[in-house]
Amino acid sequence: MLNHADTIAAIATPSGNGGVGIIRISGTLVLDIASKLLSKPLSPRTAIYSPFLDENGEIIDSGIAIYFPAPHSYTGESILELQGHGGAVVLDMLLRRVLALGAIQARAGEFTERAFLNSKLDLAQAEAVADLISSSTEQSVRSAQKSMQGVFSQQIQSLVKELIALRVYVEAAIDFVDEEIDFLSDGLIERRLKALLTQIEQIQTTAQQGRLLRDGMTIVLAGKPNAGKSSLLNFLAGHDAAIVTEIAGTTRDVLRERIQLDGMPLHIIDTAGLRDSDNVVEQEGIRRARAEMVKADKILLLIDVRESEIETAALLATLPANVEVIRVYNKIDLLTRLPAIESTTNGIAIYVSIKTGAGLELLTTHLKQSVGFNASVENVFIARRRHLEALNAGHEFVEQALSQLQNALAGELVAEDLRQAQHCLSEITGEFTSDDLLGEIFSNFCIGK
């Protein structure tokens, strides 16, 4: 962590040439820098048009300057925003002038980090800023906006408030153990713990939707040559992303497509056909295919419906054991078989014809249902994997507290489990957060944000 007393500056617009380029400056030296850089005085929250001057008084560029005095700014510090022309060279010249006047180059995410440290945003809201910038679907944009507005944070704060109240009640019961009334066995704490578990579970469901909107799901298409993997990729992508021929082994490398399925992002990976081969190139393609399978959320195993169950079982045995495999039996049009979805001892089997489109709606519907995605859910906020892990941990501690209460009336253990649950949930908003976690989160932001 650098010294947050420094004044920082960075180009806030993307690299390259554009109509407008923005440089953002935050810190105590803002007014001093402005007095040397601009030809006009600043007024709070008022746009002025001024030349931007170098050390010799020569004009670097001309544009708009806006001053936001502390604490009423994005970072909570004084901010100066310079809006000039978007040429890469002119922006670089202007930034070098600002740095020469005492500012230092901002790190990735440092403006938002300062907003968090100055209590302008909590950590979940800060993360939502980066998620909004990187959103790939309209629904994920709206969900990121909800997180930025504090929808997620307010729900977490409600949970923490109830945990604190329960801790106070339990610890009071421990302190007054000699009283005639046994507060631990009067049923009130048990009812409140059960209600708290229900509330956490509801937030977990919504957070899972938000995580899917942010991260999507990675699906690997696997199977023998000519089973229909590339045809399925083209169907899901909506265009000819992969070459499809009658020649076995056409796909020899990993093909990636990012698509939307009713608002849910999907990372589809087409791979080389799985078979024994003497071809060095094809062998490398198969090796890469297996490497992708290990990292996938799900594997769609494409199978020619005419293939024997013995051959299918042998192929299944070669796939990663820890990744869910959905068997997709293709080419049912050749057997005049109807599309269907079946649950078997080996998992889900879906019968389709990629050529005619029969059964493909069953496949896409199952993909969404299998991860609990519901495009119609309202008030979905964006969420990250770490948020889900914190919610899961908090849920486990509350469950453990309930068990301690029901089985042993162990007030001290109940109080400790509730304290641990509070700690887990508070990590989401940043009330309890390590510097290492902060560094990891903000390092993934873009420069100037």
C-alpha cells in the first residue's frame, strides 16, 4: 500500500486516439497544480474552459477543467478533472506536466481504493465499479448498478445487525445465568437463528444469480470426431464460429466463444475430437482438450446416438471425475427418435438433432436450470465468488450456533459461532478485510479508476 497522502494522477480514458481524453487528479496538491496549469481560477463543481499550460507558459492543449473539493468528490479528496482532446501524445504530454507539478502516477484502481478508504464506498460497492466497466450483458450492467447503489451491502448490513443483536442477547444470558429465567431455552434465540438462516439462504440464491451474471459459466464441448461439437458451437454462438466438414478431426485446436443465453454469459470451448491418433498436431489438440475439461464448470459430451453404450462408457471413463458431464446424444433424426431429456445413473442425457434443431431448447433450458439461473429474478445484484464463499461460511457458523443451542445450550459456543459469522459477512463490505485482499481486488481495476 502506498502513501495515501500523495496526490495521484492518471489518464482515465482508454488508450489510443479519441475525440475526448480525460486526466484525473486527486489529493491535497490539486489547487496548487491547477494554479500553475490553468489560466483561470477554479470554482467548485463548475466547468471552466481554459488552456493547459506547460512550464514555459506554452499551450499543451485547451479544454474543460472541473474541480470537486474534498470531501464532496468520488475519492473523498479534492479532485481535478481535465477534459481535453483524446490524442495519445497530447494526453501523455499533459500527464507528464501534472506529474512534474508534484503528483505521482496512480496505481490501477487507486482512485476507487481511496474512495473505499475514505468511506465513500464500501468494498462490495467498490468491486461493483469494476464489474460495471467489464459487464458484457445488459442485465449484468443493471445488476452492477444495483450493487453500486448499495442493494447488496444493505442486505449484508441487515444480517450483521441481527447477528450483533443476537450476540448481545446470548452474552447477556451467559452473564445472568443465575436468574430464574433461562434465556437460552426460552425459544426466542432459536426462532431468531432459524429466521436468520432463511434470510442468508435467500441472499445466497440472489448472489448466485449475480455471480453467474458476472463470471458466466465455462462449458467444454467434448466427444469423438464428427459427433457434432462444432455444429453445436455454431448453434450456440449464432454464427459459423467453427469449420464443419465430413472429414473427421477438422477441429485440432481450442476454439472459444463468449455468448449470452437469455442474459447469462457462457464461455463455450470447442475442442479436438477424442480418439487415438498418430498425427502430432491432432495429439496436441487432444492434449489441450483434456486440459480445458479439467477447468470447466460443465462438459457437454457429444455422442453419435448410433454409438454403442460400451463405446460411450469407455469414453466417459476418460473424462475428469470432478466435473459434471452432460451427455448429448446427437443425430436422432437418423433414427427418427424424438427429442428427450432423461436422468440416469450416469447423469443427465439429452437427445437432440443439431442438424434439425430438435431438442436444442431442452439443452439450453437445462443449462440454465442446472446452475439455478433465472433471467426473471428481480433486484439481482452483481456478486463475486468471494462473496458466495463468505455467505456460505457465515451460513455454516449460524447453523453451528443453532446446533450448539439445541443440543447443549452452550451459550459460550453459540456466542463464538455468531462472532465468526459476523466476521465472515463483514468481509463482504470490507469492515474486516486484510491489506492483501484489498491489493488483489484493486489491482484488477483499470488505471484511472
